[in-house]
Amino acid sequence: MATQIDRRPATTILIADDHQLFRESLKTLLEMHGEFRVIGQAADGRDTIRLARELRPDVVLLDLMMPVTSGLVALRELSTLNPPVRTLVLTAEAGDPDIVEALQLGARGVVLKQVATETLFKAIRAVLAGEHWVCHECVGDLVERVRRRAAPASPPPVSFTPRQLDIVSAIVAGSTNRDIAKQFSITPTTVKYHLTHMFEKVGVSNRVELARFALQHRIESSQPRH
């Protein structure tokens, strides 16, 4: 019986980091699997913008701390491309103060440089599928930074269902979709369905912005705390 060959095209990657050894190591790691193909490397933000425009990779793996032009400036430029380039931020520290701004500028996710290989692959696949990915280690710090930035505000001009209130409170607490599904005895697909509708209701594009909105407007779960 003949073995079926996977003929799906490889996901094209642009690596943007100012450390050559890291770039080369990451390239080798990615290309050990036929699923990914590195089509370019950039050592600074300016080259990142240029190569992203020329090569149109499926995903950009972007370090925020780069010379000449910073990763944040590069990210702002990448967000203006049509169609926009999916960007996954690589960071050495979960507490990087620029992460919140990077997500606000359009980054599709954040992953620590020292994560396990399979976790990095999952993050790339999620971003490629149009989802957002924030490493579990980063969530608590991100929520705390959003909380510190949040200021008291009037009640929001939108209303959430009781289930949506439960979910948004869980998002603020740093829960993943799988955690939320287990907590409320629903499926991960149902969680995604609710999140999509909540994003549309309040005009945000990711979980961090939704958490910030909830904190600003003091939105809490309808369930009593024990």
C-alpha cells in the first residue's frame, strides 16, 4: 500500500533578531521539519521591514530589542502592509514592558525564546491559523501591566451575557481557552465562539485588549466568588 505524501507548501518564515547565532540556530531548528522554511533573516528593524515587504513571509518571528530601527517601529510598519504580515514576538523575558504595546500594534502572539521546540511550533501554527498566542508565562505579567494602566471608567456601552461575563473574567485571570472550557464545562470551540463575539462587541482584536477593556470598565463575572 503506497504511503500518502503530504504536499502542503511549507510555512515561510522571516527571522528578525540581532544575534546571528540565535538566528542560525533557530533556522536549523525550524528547517529540520519540512513544515517550515526560512526565507530570510534580518539583523535590525529596518531590514525586517524591507525583507517583509519583498519576501511576504507567512510569519515573522520578531525580536523587539534590535538596533537601527526597533522591533516596535518595525511592527508598526508591518501592520500597514496589505495583507498584513502575521508577527510572532520573540522575547527573552516574560516581563518585557514592550509586550503590551507590541500586541496593541498588531502582533499576533508572544513566545519566550527559551520555550520547548514543540511549543514554538504550536505558536507558529496558531498565528498562521489566524489565532492569537500568548505564552502562559507571559499572561500574568501582561494582565498586571494592563491592570496598572487601567483607569476607572463609566459602564461600558455594551452588554455581555452571563456566560460571556464568566469567560472575560477568566481571561483577566490568565486562563487559557482549555482552562475556561474545563472550568465551565463547555467545549473549546464554544469558548472561541464567545470570544469572537466579544471582540466584535467591544472593537478589540485579541485577549489582552479584551482584558484591558474589562479592567477599565470593571467588568466582573456573574458568578459569586468563594
